[in-house]
Amino acid sequence: MAKGMDEAKEICGRCKQINNEEVFMVEKHDMLVCPKCQTSFFIKGKSPLERYKENWNNNADEIFVLVRPELSQGDLVNPRLFFLYEDCYHTILIGRYNASIIMMGVLLETLMKERINLKLGGYFEGEYGPCLKKIKVERLMDAEDIVFLRWFKNEVRNPYQHANEAEILQGVLVPVWPIQFEGEISLEKLSKAIKDTKSGRLKPKLLPAAEIPAFRSIAKQAYDRKRAIELFNQVYDFLLGAKIKYFKQEEYDEHNKKFGTGLENVEHYKV
Ligand SMILES: [Zn+2]
């Protein structure tokens, strides 16, 4: 579509062809949209930023009330955990659910590392699995918390970290309307099929999303939204519980006495 086309008033081709109706396309950010049938086109050369911002905004309005209330730095004290928590929170608000879930894994892994460092000193490296093992062997957390962390590793962290769609969607059924066209496909046939599915005349078949690669990525979008909200609230509760149980001020004091703060090796200015 050429630039300046929006002023020339486009008529929706679909509405014209199917219903012989002249519906003017309306410009919305970088798109032309038919207000009747929602057919849309991108306008070449226009910035998508305003459209993105509108999506982020609408999404945040919806999600904000479905997840636990925001935390401030003072609620968590530990800045390393706070900034990772913010990564989980802000990505879920703007609708990047997959990113939010992956960040929850990073947050929990880091929470374990902070606990290990607090009690044992040094700087524990290694991934989620080795962290969990260390926590268990050294008895640094309660059994029920270790069970949660292990569940999260197997059910969430591993499949999401490796974008294993088949594993993530195991057992998820998606409604599909398999339609066969006799002869050539035309816009009229397609419109009739859409009408029949919308009216309920054609019933959907429930198919396992994990087994059909063509559906997986699309099905995962809707699935991740629901999953991310549930998981965010679970991880949030775990985080607040852990803050009270495993990051006590007296443990920090003891840590600093035993291992130092790292600042004692810095040459200080004398004032
Ligand atoms: Zn239209």
C-alpha cells in the first residue's frame, strides 16, 4: 500500500465482494481496518510503535487485576531478587507471557543461589538443578519448598527454557474446524464456512495441540496467558514466604561477620 493512500479512502474489498457493500477502511496506527469485517492491512512506512503501546496498555489493564499486587524494593530487600521479580511482573503486564514464565525460572534459581551464598558464603554458580541439589543436601530450605522448586523445574522451567512446545502442551486440547472445500476455494465458500462455524452449525473437533505442529505455536499463545497468571501468583507467594523464612536480617548480619561484605578489600578514602 502506497503512502498517502489513507487520504484516498480505501473501500474494503471483502465487504464489497461478499455483500456488495461499500465500507470505508479506517486508519488505525500503522493499519487500515474495515470497521465491519475487521479485515486489515499494514500501511507501509508507518511506525508500529503506537500500536504496540496500545496493546501493552490494554493488556496491562486486563492483567493488573488478575495478578498479585505490585511489590516495591522495600518489600523484598534483596535488590538482585527485586529486579528479577520486576522482570517477571512487567513482562506479564505487557503480555509477553512466555518471557515472564522463563524469568520466573531465573528468579527461583537466583533465589536459591542467594540462599546458598547467604548461608555458605562464596558465590554459587551452576544452573537450577545443581542449586536445588545443594539446597537439599545442605538442608537450606524446608521440605515443602524443595518440593515446590522441584515441581517448578520439571513442569515449567525445563520445558519453557528449551521452548519445548510439545511437552508444554501435553494434554491440551484445541477446538479445530477441519473444513474440506469441494472444487476450488473461493471467498464466498470461505465466508460461508466462517459463518457456519460462528453460528455453531459446524461443530469443532477437539484435537491434542501437542501432536499437531501446525497448531502448537498458536495454541501456546493462549495457553501461556492462563499459565503465566497462575504461575506468577504461585511464585509471588513463594517469594514472599521465602523472604520471611530464608532472608532474615540476623542471617545477613551473621553472613557479614563470617564472610565479610566484600567492601573490606576496597581501599577507602580517608576523610
Ligand atoms: Zn470489510
